[in-house]
Amino acid sequence: AGSYYYKPNVIAVKKGEKIKIVMKSVSMMHDFNIDELGVKIPIVKNGDTGIVEFTANQVGTFEYYCSVGQHRANGQVGKLIVE
């Protein structure tokens, strides 16, 4: 996660897969949220790493985003595609 972006900004997985998201903040501070799946990495400061694990148990396309300040409005979003 960096200044208003995630890399990658699209993640594709299969339903039932166990997912591990490792997010390193390379600038500023960021969090990671997928509301529909109840997935959250709390705020990670510059240079630090946060991790969340979950099972992709719903098919669909889910937006992930940073809820810090105006980061989401400034484009810090991505898509998790579960097939």
C-alpha cells in the first residue's frame, strides 16, 4: 500500500480458498477493508506490515479500500474477485 494505491489492485481467487493478505505500507499509513466479507487489517504505519487471513466463501466481486482520511476517495481501492 502506498500513496492512494494498492499493488496489486485486483486479486482473483477460487471460492473456498484460504486467503492470506500481507499488506506492507511503503508510504504514509493505511488499512485494508472488505466490508461484505468482514475482512480488516487495522492501520499499518509506514514501513510496517499487517496480515489478515480468511476463507473466500462467497462468489462475487468485492471492493477493498483504505478508510484512512480521503484515501478511498483518492482512488485507494481494489477488487477481490471470487470465482
